[in-house]
Amino acid sequence: MSKRKPQIELLAAVLALIGLVWLLSHYHEVFALVRHADFSQATLVHALRGDSWAIIPLVILLSAVSVIPGAPNAVVAVVSGICLGAPLGFVANVLGLTIGNNIGALLIHHLADEHSQADKQTRVLKWLQRSRNPRLGLLIAYAVPFIPNTITHVAAARLGITGKRLAPVIALASVPTAFFYAFGGDAVLHLNWHRLIVVGVLLGLGALAAWAVMRRREDEQKTAH
């Protein structure tokens, strides 16, 4: 494993901390508002959505945590929907996920040991490497929240799909994920359980569809042999 890995993760952690502190300071009045006796959900929504400039620290925070393996970027993406609302939160999530995953893909050799990662996720990695359409396989892997991005970065590097060729794939894959998290976060703030259920079902169906595609490809490979 590269000796630069801790340095890169430390830099990403510092950027994430800067984004978090910036975000908390941006909403310090909101925290004070929660303690008031006349606090209400409508008041909270109005206070959170009063300033769209919160998109900047959220994009920084989401980009940084997307670089760190195992960091909870899904949580940040949901917070984005809570703080900014569904449309603007969607934009913030697309930007943050796209920037973070592109940086992670560029730095994969410094961020993770390919051999150890392959041992942990051989099934996914093998499927990506044997995919008939490598870009489509990578797009599915980046779009499914349950597949670690580090594994997808490794597969992209081994397939030789990097830089300008990989950037459009990452950007396109971030769209459905950003949408679900942003609208889910907005539904949490408004306590809209119907929308939350719809988002949960769609996420589940997306993951199931991705699994079915991978399983079908594996069966075809076994039949061919």
C-alpha cells in the first residue's frame, strides 16, 4: 500500500472537517431556533431554506467524504436534501459525488491496495472486469450505493478506463443516487412518509436490478465454460 495513502486521507478528512464546520456555522441560528418555545416544522423549513449558499460547504463535504473509503457519503447526501431542498440538494449531490469519485478514481493507487480490495470483493470486481460493456458495468457499480466506490475505482483502473473516459461515466452514475438522496432528505424534513417509502422502494428496486444483471452475466459465463 502506498505510503501516501494516510496523507491523502488526512487531506480529505481536513477538507471534510472544513466543510462540516462551515456548514454548522452557516446554520448556527437554526440550532438556536430549535430551542425556542414557538418552534415549529414550518419555521424550521423556512430557516433552513432561506439561504442557498449552503450548497458550497455541502459540496466540499460530500466531495471529501467520497474520497475516503468507507466514509458515510450517503448521510451527507441526505443532509443535502434536508438543508437545501430536493432540487438544489440534487445539484449539490451530483457535484459532490462527481468531484469526489473522480478524485478517488485518479488517486486509487494511493488510496487503496488493489490486491487486498480484490480479496474482499472478488465477485463484484470479477464481474466488472468481465463485463461485455465495461463502461455500462462501471456506471451500474457507481450508481448502486451498496457497492463500495473503491472497488469500482480499482476495476476502472484495471480496465484502463480512466481520466476523461471515466469522468462522464461517474457524472452520469451520480444522477440517480443524487436524486434519491436529495428527495429522501427533503421528505425527512417534511415528514412525508409516502415519499420516503417511494424512495426506499426505488432504491431497493435499483439495487435488485443491478444484482440481477450481475447474476445473469455470471450465469452466462458459467454456461460458456
